[in-house]
Amino acid sequence: MESCEAMVRNKFLRALRRLGKRYVFNLYHRSKLSAAHFPPAVWIENTNLCNARCVMCPRDKHTRPQGIMPMALFEKLISEIEKNNDAVTRVHLHNYGEPLLDKDLALKIRLAKEAGVRQVYFVTNASLLTEEKVHQYIAAGLDEFKISFYGTSPETYNNTMVGLDFEKTMNNVKTFFRVRKALNAKHPRVLVQYLPQPHNLGLTDEFVSMFDDMIDRTLGDSISIFNLHNFGGGRSYRDTSAPACTICDYPWRTMVILQNGLVVPCCMDYNGEQVVGDVTVDSIAGIWNGTAYRQMREMFKTLNYTRYPVCLRCEHIR
Ligand code: SF4
């Protein structure tokens, strides 16, 4: 049996080893971080309106303006992305809200594809995914989308994704797979996501068996089981009392543009607290290479998040 002294010593050594690993990891990570001239992934929040009131989502706490990004602003962004399409690997057409509420979504997908974006993607609850829209999105060239489907029965689903209807959405999902197959289309691939939580009883196995035969793995479809995360003070599910010990690399790889043009570094910032620019008055490149982003990168490199209240409530750096 371990003596008390040995226990304390071993605990100390284990902590030292953990810290050592983290220190070496951060040194390595820091040496690899270099900002390209343009963000590799650009998230464009086409809307932050939603037709659901999911229990875990902080959207109901938005005090920022709600709406749909005007087409003129979207076109301005896409035109700049086209000039830099060597650097951009992904455009996400969503952030907070249901992207299918935007009647111009198919057009926006098509413009992004015509601009040379390799991967165009969005996340949807699929409640508005009619057969007509399936045809439009496939024709527009959509590469991939994720379906948030957070229940395995009408009861668990409707209790979690409040305002939506299990049967109707399930029919939409089945319609999508039927149409894609009938058209012999190779895209978009689909990720069907579950979020185990008390409201849906966390029936992960049941969820997997519900979709396992529906998806087509040869086209890259998959099932994802995700975990609840914090939303920068909007909703908190994880403990963030430990000090920050990891460099967050979002400012090197992603830019999130809210529907009104304000720019934040990541999607955890649900209410637009950490604004680093405004694309209505500046360019994507101007903001990406501007003072606010550069300061953020310098501070993140030294694990200094003190100026960033959303980061201070984020579990990714713990
Ligand atoms: S630390 Fe968290 S909140 Fe801050 S930029 Fe990174 S992921 Fe976003």
C-alpha cells in the first residue's frame, strides 16, 4: 500500500508530467502557428433567426440584432473570397439560426461555389428541408451539411427541439436521402448529429440505429455524437474554473461574420461580444490582418485571455 508521503510525491510527479506535456505541446503549437493572408474558413451567418427554441441553445438570449444578411453584403464578401479562393478551404453558411429560413440560400450556395470555394457547408435542423429545397441545394453544388436531430422519439425530440415536429422532420430527412439517391448525386454528404442530454435521455445507441441504414457511408455520410459545450456565458455546461493552459487557434483558422456584418473570432461568441471588425466598412483581409486580430493572436500565444470575456468562459483552452 502506498504511504501518504509516496502518494503526495506521485501526485506531484503526475501533475509535473501533465504540465510538462502541456508546456511542450504549447511550444510546438506556437511554433506552427502562422496566419495566412486570408482566413482558411469563413463562416457567414446568413441569418440568426430560427424557427425552433432548442433547450440547450443560447439564441433566446441574443440582444444583438436579428435578421437575414442582405444579398448585397453577401455578394461583397463572396467577391473578396473569390479573389482569395486559393486560401479559403471552407465557407459555412450558418452560425446562430436556421439557415433554411433564408429564401436566397440556394443562390448563396451557388455564388460561393462559382467563386471557387472548395467546401460549402451549413448546419440545419432540417424542419424546412422540403423536396423542392433538396433539389435546389443539390443543383447549387452544396458539398456537405449537418442535420441536428436531438431526439429518438416524438417525445424526446419535441422536448428538446421545442417548436419542431419529429415526424415531419424525419420525413424531410428521408426525402433528402431518397432524392439524392434518385438523382444519383454524389453530394452533399451528410452528417447526422445527436447531442445526448437529459431532455432526450441520451439514447445514443437508439439514435445510431435510427440513421445507420439511411446514410450512405460510400458518399462520406456519417453519424456524430457530440457533447454539450459552453456558449461564452449564453449557456454553460462545462466547468471553466481551471486556469487556461492551451492556445486557442481559432484566430489563425476561422473568421465568423455575423448577419449584420460584425466579425467575431469564433462561434462560441453567440452574442457578438468580442467584435474584431465590421465587413460593412472594411474588407475580410483588412480585418484578418488588422490590429484587433493581430493583438488577439499575440495574447493567445502567451495564454493571456484577460481581454476576452467569452474566452474566459470557454472550456476549449482548459
Ligand atoms: S478560446 Fe474559446 S471563445 Fe475564445 S476564440 Fe477560442 S474557442 Fe472561441
